[in-house]
Amino acid sequence: MKINCAIVQMNSGSDRDENLKRVDELVKRAVGSGAEIVALPENFAFMRDPGEKKIKGERLDGPIISRVREIAKRESLFILAGSFPQKSPNPEKVYNTSVMIGPRGEIIAAYRKIHLFDVRVPQGESHNESRRVAPGKQAVVADTSLGRMGLTICYDLRFGGLYQHLADHGALIIFSPAAFTELTGKAHWEVLIRSRAIENQVFMIAPAQYGVHPGNRRTYGHSMIVDPWGTILAEIPQGEGIAVASLDLDYLNEVRKAMPCSDHRVSFED
């Protein structure tokens, strides 16, 4: 079985309507290239200024996800809505939520980002995502007619246990929509994506933000699709755009049979 998957790279700004217009245009391009699944990046609907004191959250049936559901239904395809700010019980915080939408416009699964980007990286750059975002608590595998798909977001990439858990629960494809910083992206983005694919023998789908955003925030881009052997099947180094690759699930099974890593895993005692 082969699945045509497209990744979308964006340079989202603070204008939600303009960003959603670009989503519509880029999805149409992907459909024209034969895509059955289209994956959008983290914060596809808007990239806020880091200096903003509060993020306005929306419900799953709010304007952002409703618009993506309309597009999915119109084009009759799966869309991974990379992430959007979902309302949480805490009025001061939102969830950073990724949503898998089916070809009838139905919501198949929603994942709230577990690992939040609270870091101080070299050269003085610092981020405190938990100041405005509440962490999710549950790993999510979406059951679809095309197979089981794991959902993650950006900084999750650094926590291999989550990806092993998703693979152990049947994920053949794992999504990692991101807005990786330019600095950390140059150092770690490709090696993390390829490592997660190799060690779990899955397809990694990683659509990303690129360029300069409000507040002079800079993201790395280099959206990519990687196969279970670690081969980069498609990549968008710079700028907005799409790339499409065929995900061969028979090949995935061949890799797992030839090198049955999950069968060889050993549990260590203290």
C-alpha cells in the first residue's frame, strides 16, 4: 500500500485570515500533485509575537479548525492541522493542539503538546512556552482508513520515549509539525527527524515554519518526509511551499522484518 503525503511549509504571521487563505492555496497545490494526506506546520493559523501577554484560545469547533475541516471535506483528503491554540480550563493558558481531520471533514483525533519549550539555548536565546501554554497528558495514535498515525508537536522530538510509545501502539506514520528556531534547527532538526524514523522504523512527516515572524522570531524550515531507513524522501529547504512523497507501507514492513528491533528490545532493571 502506498500513500501520497504532502508537507506544507509556511511563513505564518499574525493575520489569521491571511494565513488560512495561504493554507487553502497550498492545500490546493498539494491536491494537484496527488496528495491524499496534507500536513500543516505548528501554529499554521498565526505566529504570535513572543511579547504578547496572553494567547486567545479557540475551541475545536472554533473558526480555525472549522475552516480546515471545510477544506478537507471539499478536497476529500486527510489534513493534519499542525497545531492551533485550544482553550484550556485555565483562562490564562491554552493547549498547543494538533488535529487529524478526515476526508469528510470529521475530526479523527486531537493531541495536546506534552513537552513544552522552556529552554535557554546558547547565545542567550530563551523561550518559556509554559508561561502561556498548558501541557497535554496523553499520547495519541489516530486510527484512520490509511493506517495508524502518531501525533506529536515540535519540541516533543527530543523525547524518544514518546515516539517509541506511539510505534509500540501501532503507529506506522508519525507527524511532527514544528516551528523550530533557526539556531536549534541548524544543529538538531534533521538528525532528530531521521533518528526518530530509524529507531522506531516509521515514516516521519515534519512540516515546519520558515523565516522571520512577528517579534523577529526566526524559524528554520527544512520541512521533510523521512522513511523508516532514515532516507529523506522530500524536503523544502527554504520559503513557503509544498513537497510530496509516496509512503510505501509494504517497504516499512520489509524494514521491520529484516531488522526486528522491537523484538530485540531489552528492559533493564535498576
